[in-house]
Amino acid sequence: MPLTEKKVLDSNNGLELQDLRNEEINKVCFKGATFKYNDLRDTSIAHSNFVNSKWNHIYFSNVTIDMIQMGGTIFENIVRPSAEKSHLLEEPGTDNWVNVEPVIFKNSDLSTAIFDSCNLTNVELKNCNINGLSIDGVLIKDLLEQYNKNLN
């Protein structure tokens, strides 16, 4: 059963979408639902429960995520665009938009996080508490101490 009789045609891929633009959807249970080929640009999601949900082939560009609890969450196969700079080939939010701006974690508690087989090239830590941070079991604090001794 469709949620609405209103339709809109996605000009980039020709899909006919139910038109829920500018609608406010409150207190709805989508447990066990499947969402595919949805255009969620400029959408706000608040007070939502994603426990045991699975997200695949999600396009995040210029997205702000604030106040989330993500214990037990697994991020895998996260990729950065291979382009040298951000550029717009078509409409933002399509497969033709490439955004290579950095991903930023601010005011976040990532304690006990595990980064396994990740490319951390050019990652920058600024104003971060690194107590207990280690690389392959070696404490960063110890590496920095050894580095500073070698400088003198």
C-alpha cells in the first residue's frame, strides 16, 4: 500500500518515487522495513532507534550527525572518493557528485574503539586525549617519549 498517491520522477535514474517532500512523519514504526532507492537529501532524523539496522550503499556528503550512541556499531568498507578535489558533475546527492572534504569527528568519545585494517593516511588528531591509545599494542605515549629522547 503506498504512503501517498503523489509521485515524483527522479530525473537522474528515471525511478518513480512516492512524493513525501516536506512531510513530517512522527511516531511511526518501521521495524523490519526495507528502504531502497530513497532520496533523503535535506532530511532531518531525530529521536530514532536504529538498533540492529543494516545500512548498505549509503551516500553521505555534507551530512551532520549529532548526539548519537553507537556502542556495538560496526563501520566497514568505508571508502573515500579517489578524486583530487570535490567537484559537481550533475546534481548534488547523485552518483555524479564527488566530495573529498575531510570527515570530521568533533567532541566525540571514541574510547575503546578499534580501527582494524583501516587506511589512516594523513589522519590528524587535534586537542585529543590519547591516554591508552596504541598502534599494534605499542602505546603512542611511549612512542612520543622515545621520539622526544631521540631529538635531544
